[in-house]
Amino acid sequence: MTAEADREGAASSARVTAVSAAVPAVDAPPQTQPVPWPHLHLLDVDRLTRPQIELVMGTTDAMREVLARPIPKVPALRGVNVTILFYEASTRTRVSFEVAAKNLSCDVVNIAAASSSVSKGESLVDTVRTIEALGADMLVMRHSVSGAPYLAAEVFGGSVLNGGDGWHAHPSQALLDLYTLRSQLPGGSLEGRKVVILGDALHSRVARSNIWTLTAMGADVWICGPSTLLRGFEAWAARGAAGRRFTVTSDVDAAIKDADVVMALRIQKERMASGLLPSLREYAARYGLTQERLRAAKPDVIVMHPGPMNEGVEIAADVAVDPRSVITAQVTNGVAVRMALLYLLAGAQHHGGNA
Amino acid sequence: MTAEADREGAASSARVTAVSAAVPAVDAPPQTQPVPWPHLHLLDVDRLTRPQIELVMGTTDAMREVLARPIPKVPALRGVNVTILFYEASTRTRVSFEVAAKNLSCDVVNIAAASSSVSKGESLVDTVRTIEALGADMLVMRHSVSGAPYLAAEVFGGSVLNGGDGWHAHPSQALLDLYTLRSQLPGGSLEGRKVVILGDALHSRVARSNIWTLTAMGADVWICGPSTLLRGFEAWAARGAAGRRFTVTSDVDAAIKDADVVMALRIQKERMASGLLPSLREYAARYGLTQERLRAAKPDVIVMHPGPMNEGVEIAADVAVDPRSVITAQVTNGVAVRMALLYLLAGAQHHGGNA
Amino acid sequence: MTAEADREGAASSARVTAVSAAVPAVDAPPQTQPVPWPHLHLLDVDRLTRPQIELVMGTTDAMREVLARPIPKVPALRGVNVTILFYEASTRTRVSFEVAAKNLSCDVVNIAAASSSVSKGESLVDTVRTIEALGADMLVMRHSVSGAPYLAAEVFGGSVLNGGDGWHAHPSQALLDLYTLRSQLPGGSLEGRKVVILGDALHSRVARSNIWTLTAMGADVWICGPSTLLRGFEAWAARGAAGRRFTVTSDVDAAIKDADVVMALRIQKERMASGLLPSLREYAARYGLTQERLRAAKPDVIVMHPGPMNEGVEIAADVAVDPRSVITAQVTNGVAVRMALLYLLAGAQHHGGNA
């Protein structure tokens, strides 16, 4: 670690202390808490300042404590109506938000919409207006069109939480990944850590949101995959961004060498048809995360995957269950992070937050 | 307004006062309330007397007050099991009933049934018997076959609420439309108001139920659409009904002229194939509710739509969001009306209501 | 009844008394109860000893008492998360578990999975691990592959309840059938009673689980159907099993003669294509349970069906609603039995139960 990074680390610690004082007492309703959280919506992580990210992390700590209780529930958001509107199939993210909301004593309504019924922007707007008129205070949505939650946020009077939009963003996933890494890394800091995101970055909202938070926290992020699946990232990396460290490569050996963290991305089999990917077998041979490849990383490398996994394709089955894999911890932390996000956004509603 | 209508209005006010006294204190369970509501089921509005309609309106006022609270819930129906059985896709009506039931502290079970599995009447009967045996006290159902809820009510021991059956009836929609109009019209009376229902009346359960309640409350109802979509209504209008005012026409200009209210109906695109409708473009040109057409109505005309809208077809996008549009209020009032209906029917169960 | 059976009956009564003392006070959480229930999972009935079956029966009695209350709920399992993961369509079993869990104040999450997404065993394992990481304490699952819940139980840290796996087992159905029969039979004993299971035993998990419990309780079980649908059962019957009485035949008259109980099985119409079944009409003519056939049984024969019924095929409509039919009671008892099972398994989690 450089002297500069060291100073930054110290500054970061100071900030953590300052922020910790502000972490809400999450058993009580957010409107009773003087929490400096300004955002009404969670659309992507790029609107979050570093102190705000720290506040999410600190609030998530408090939610983890709730989850460890015999009855893992608090009455904090009693009477708050949460509607979960998913235009794409999902088990993990949908259930994670549902459990998170119920743990805070929200009432939850699920709507599984077929994408076809909202082919026009106007229809999405009508749907969102209707959901608000039906009494929803918070709207968690997933949509195949990038940017759809931004449109929803323009018309919805409550809070919109982006549960994944097209290739664009998956902010709660990036925050749970960050929380998981901070829990696992010695010292709890990403500063100067080499984090490899391996796979189909082109179509991955998980990759885009993670690149933002990980570089914001000082990580040295490497994106690695077939060159057809890295389009646009090289230009992004070359442009640089206020001292963020960000490397793009198709050289899997160079990427994994001495990595602190390797996050494998899900390969979507429908990409095959578009000619962007060779066969699954060839992909697995060239880019799959195997024990052999992992030997080039640091001995205590952390293995991540956002799920659901294609075992034997982007990740070998024995890597997925390796002691260094934190895939299950990611899922559990997801519930706590989403509890924190619902709590903070509900507070912003009462304190007059902006978008 | 004629002298006769005037007297009727006065009589109506007197009745309203008389009924108001009977509006239940909805924070408490209905069995503790001396409410004169006799119906165990809500199958259509044609079984409701005018005082009973007034009671629904007064109870809805009480539920609106509940919805305005910081925590919009009452324990009134705690322990009551509500099953929502929908054989047709729906977001708005299904969620509206679900939210209404949860606001009253009911337990809610959703069943989305494929129409195919109940092609025979016997199967529907078995399904309803099973739902009762599983513990349901109230059954909200939507079915593509007109009359299906009547069959269900014959075998179900609790209360059946018709959430829409074929082309036949949609009673909770008619009651929420009525409530919305009374809230919006000066004096809160429909007496002598010109209400235009514009569109595909033939296939519309919304139209059928609305015609009943609106004429019962003294409105001058006009049904307007392509003549192929008005079959049967002319004969119905010609027969007359105890002084109800009811006009059927294909002349959109005559219909909208001096209208107090225009309610556009959803055009279902599958009607195209049957040859009953010209192209959507031609329909929009000849019958679509545009700002231009609306200029012939009264300046403070009220615009309604039961949703979901095909914007640019039966209603122009700028009309849908015009300040005179109450489409969003319809949705919000829908939750309150359904809370009132669940409450009143639950009371009839305890007081020994009839069908 | 033979002298031997008589002695067995007396022994059984003694056991019932002994066990009754152990029936938990189900208003309170199971961890506060000294209940001798060792099983963490409910995978099939073949792991249950007779005293354990008696304990389920006694606990179900207590749950029936809860269901008879004005508000049929107890706080016993508050804070317990139940996930219902069904890879096959179901209304009755899914809703029954959902209502049972809610009556015990559990939080319930429903996941309707398409079978296709879990074609590989690894994926099911990942799904189950994810569900656990999301906070589930109990997992109710139905799967088209026999044995899938056993695989799930190997990786799930909480309790797995088999809601039906392939042709293999449906333990909660067998237990509710047993409970229903004990409630209906004079003396509450199956000892020496002739119970006929009529229909497609080959593809029936209901038949397999029922054969086990019914013979365990001393019934004289007859399996009857077309010989193509009895494959394997004859060998099973011939092998015998510790004094269990079990006859296999295609002779419907011999089977029904003097029967105490006839349970008709659902015919799945897709079996037709495989050539295992003649036409539905022929099946109905040769094996359908009609009033005429029923005349050969004892006058107070009990008629059962696990549902959903194909009326006019495996059971005549007038038989289904005959006063001797207990089909509706089966459904109601199903909720109580599942409450008992959830309660007992939750207790085993606290008391360190085994698989």
C-alpha cells in the first residue's frame, strides 16, 4: 500500500467514525431519526457519495444485528406499503427485497408483469401512477429496458428502488457486494485491493454498478473477458475518472495474478445465438473460474458470484463451494443491505429528500 | 334541473343524513356494529337498494379517513381469511382488493388460475368448495365466464365478491366510479347529470354495472360507440326502467355535447379480429376521447377511465392527464370502496345476511 | 376383529394415552415445549414410528381447536420464515401450507419455479442454498423428480417438508388422510379396516405414502386398478412387510366388496398418450367409483379423494358429494395437519433434531 493510500485509509477510518455516530437506531421508525440521507430513490450507485455509501454500510451492520435475533423483525416501517414490480423473472432479488421489507414490518405486494404489456413508455408511466394510487410508498422494480426506473421515479410520489434495469445498473447488488467484501477483507478496506470482474461485462448491470462502487472505495478493478464482451469498457477505462483505477483486458492470467478478489459473472446462454460468445465449452475452457486459474491469485483470494450460477461454465463447482467463496454470504448480506436501503429511503420521504 | 328532480334531491339528502348515522365505526370489528347491511355476497350492483348504496358510500368515507392516517390500517377484520382467485390476468383490481384486505388486517391468499383448468362448471364448484375448506371467509373472484361468481356463491359458505365476470358485471368498479363522481360533482349528486360512457359497451362489464348505479342515482346516461358495439343496449334503453334515463347512440358529438362526465372504455385489441371494430386508428379517429371532442362538453367536465388505458386509442394521452381527469382518484377510491365492501360483507356474515 | 388385533388395539389405546400427555400446548412456541419429536425434516412417512404418527395426530387435534376459534391464529411460530418452493403447479397443497404457516404467525414467501430451470441437480442445490441464505427456516417443496426433497434436505440448514416429489411420496397428504379416517371411523382405529385405493397407483405419490401409514396403523389395504397401473405393487405386496396386510388386484368388485373405505385416485389425462390407460370413457366404465359399485361396500363406507377430481372419470359427481364422502373434511384437516407438522419440525430445530 502506498503512503498516499495509507493516508487515504486513515481519512477513511475517520469518516467511518464520524458516520457511525449517525447510524440510525433501526428498531424505531426512520422519521424519528436524524439521519443525513438525502435520496428519495435508489436508481444507481453513481449518485451516492462516499459518506452515503458508508452510511449504507453502517445501517447494514445494524440490520445484520436484527437478523441475528431469534425473531429477526423490527416494527420500524409498519404501515409502509412496498410494491415489488418485476418485468423480468427473478427469484433471488425479488425474494430478498420481499424478506427485507417484511423484516421491517412493511406490507408487501408482488406484481409479476410480462414485459410485453409495457412495450410503450406511456404504459409504464400509467402502471407506476396506478401503483402509487393503490397506496404504494416504495416501488422496487426490475425492467429489461435500461433507464426504466428513472422514468418511474419521475412520476412516482414515493421511493423507487432499482432492482436491475437492462444492462445498466443493479445498485443493491453492488452495495451488498461491497458490504460482503468489507466484512471479509482484513481491515475492512478496499483501498488498493485488486478486484477482478470476470466474464460478460458487456451485458452485465452487476458489473457496471460494481465498477462504480469498487473504484470509489479505492479498489484496483480489472475487467476481464472475451474482447467481444468488453466493448465500451476500454474507452471508459482509458478516459479515467478522478484517480479511479480500472483496467480492461482479455488476458485472464494477467487479470487473476495476485488478485485479492475474483467475481465471476453469469453467462447468459442466449448470448450464444448473437455470435458474441463461442460455445459454452470454449468459454469455460478459456475464461471459466477454476481451481487451477485461482492458484495465480493471492492465497486468501475471495471468490464471488452474483448468482444464479452456471456451474461448470463461468465457475467450476468446486470453486463455488471453496472455503474462499463468499457466495452464500452475498445472499445473506443482500437481505440486510436491502433492509438498510428501505429504511434510509423511507427516512428521506419524511425528511423531504430529493431524487 | 326539474322541480321533480329537485324534490328527489332533497329526499336524497334526507336519506343521506339518515344513513350517515348508521355508518359503522370501522376501527372495530363489524360484528360489534349495528349495521343494516343484508348481503352476504357482492355479485352485481343490481341487488343494491339506494340506501344500501348510500351505506357503501358512507363507509367508504370512513375508509378514506383510515387511508389518510400515517399507518393506514385498522384491526377490524383480523383473523379473516380472504382468497383472491383470478382466472383472468389483472393488476389493478387484484392488487386493489389485496391492499384493501390487508389494510383491514385480513390474511390474504392469491390464486392465479389458468382459465383452461376450469372449463367445466363442476370444476369451478370443486375449486370453490376446496377454498372454503382451506379456511377462506371471503372469496374475491374474476372469471371470463359471465355468471361464474353466482355459481360460486351457491356453494361457498362465506362471502363471494365479484371482481369481474365476462361481459356481465364489475360491481366494485361501478361503486368506486360512483364514489369518485360524488366526491367531484358540486353538491355530490348525480341527479340529472349527463354521463357519457364512450366505447365498446358490448364487451364491457364496467359499462353494464355503471349503467345500473348511475341511472339509479338519477344520472342521464348516454352510451356511445360504433353501432356494432352497442348491440342489445338500444333494446334495453327502449324498454326503459322505472324512470331511469338512458340513451344509446353512435353520434359522438351528440353524446359529448354538454356532458358533465365522460367515461372512456378500454378497447380490447382482440376485438379487431372478430370484425366488430375497424382498425385502431379508425376507432381513435372516430371515437377517441380527444381535447377537441371534449370542448363540446361542459367546461368542468369530469374525465374517467377504468384502466388500463390504450393511450392514443380510446383516450388521448393529454386527456388522460388533463386536470379534469379523475383516473388516479378512481384507483385510490377503489381501495377505500373495497375496504368498505369487505367490511360490510363480513358484518353480514355475523348478522346472518342473505345472498 | 381377531384376539390379536384386539390386544393390539388395547396396546394402541395405551400408547395414545401416553402420547396425549406429550401433545404440546400449541399457543406457545415449540422451543418452550418438551415434545419428543426428533425429525428435522418431513420427507416421507416411512421414517415415522407409530408413536410419532400418534403425536402428529394429537397435535393436529390441538390445531383443529385453534381453527375453531373466532380468530384462528396462534403466535407460536412468529418470526419463522417459511418458503414454499413449488416446481409443479398446485393450488390445494400450496395454499394449505400457506394458510397453515400464516395461522402459526410465520412469514411466508412463495416461489413458483418452472421445472426447466432446475434440470440439473446442482441447480436445485444452489437454489436451496440461496433460499437458506435469504433467511428461510422451513422449506416446503414440490418437485417432479422423485427424491428431490432428499437432496434439498442434505444442504438446507432448516427443515424440508416434502409437498410431493414425482411418483414417490406425499407425506402430509397421507397424514391428513389418516387423521380424517381416524376422525370418521367408529373407535378411531384403522385396525383391520378394509381400505381400497382405486386407480392409477403407478404414478401416485399419494398411494405410496398412504400405503405406508395405513398398513402401519393396521389397515387391510387393497390396491385396485388396471394391471398396467399396478406394476411393481404386486411384487411389493408379495414381499410382505412385518405383518402388514396389502393386496393388489385388478378386480374392482372383489376390492370394493365390504370395504370400509374407498379412496379414488386422480387420473392424469396425460397418461393416455403413453398407452398405459384406455380412453377416459373406458376407464370410467371399468374403474370409476359410482354409486352402483359403492353398493358392494359396507353401508357406511367412507369415500375419499385427494383432489383435484375429474368428476365422471375416476369418481362420479354424485359420489363426490354423497354424505359418505369426506373429501371436504380432507382439505380442512390438511390445514390442521400441516400446522402440526410445521410446529413439530420447528420444535425439532430447537431441540437439535436429526434428519
